[in-house]
Amino acid sequence: MTQTLIDVHSVWGWVAIVLNGIAGVSALVAWKKPELRGRWVWVLVIIAQVALLIQVVLGVAAVSDDGVTVPRFHMFYGFVAFITVGLAYGYRSLMSERDQLELFYGVLCLFLMGVGIRAWLQVAA
């Protein structure tokens, strides 16, 4: 059971990384070209961030087994990703008034993609 969970966590990590990359680029394009803004951008961002939160939950479930050891920085990056999504949700109202919400979420999703890559690099080495 634990090995299956670790395998799903490994594959789902790349799903979350790619989705955040796509959502980040899409949001930045929509910020630069206002005619492309719309619900589709927010659907992508929400899907990407939910995928990341699922990834964190899978990681926590895998680490809860006493036989599983993970590099500390891998767990740190998961914690950073989880907290970042929560903080971004709290601070989104600051950007919505300045017509920069797409910029904010574009940079955020690319940051989360980078955090995911860094987390992967901790276990890939």
C-alpha cells in the first residue's frame, strides 16, 4: 500500500508541476492580452492549485508510514507550496483592484512549478 502511494505521489508530482506551468503561462498571457481574459484562466489556475494540494496530501500520507524516510528539504518544499497557496488566496484581493490578478497568479503558478521541481530534485539525486 505504501509503495503504491509513493508511486502515485511521484507521478502526480509531475502532473502538478506541468499544470502549474501551463496555468502560470496562461495567466501571464491573459494579463498581457486583456482580450484573452476569462473564466478559462481561473479554471486552469484552480485545477493546478488543487493538483498541488492533492500532491501535498499524498506526500503527507506516504510519510505517515514509519518505514518511509524522505529528505527534509523535500518535505520543506511541500510545506512551502501548501502555505504559498493559502497565502496567495488571502492576498488576492490586493491585486484584483489594480487589474493585476492575472499577473499575480501567473507568477504564483510559475513559482509553485519551481518549488515542485526543487522538491523533485531532492529525491531524484
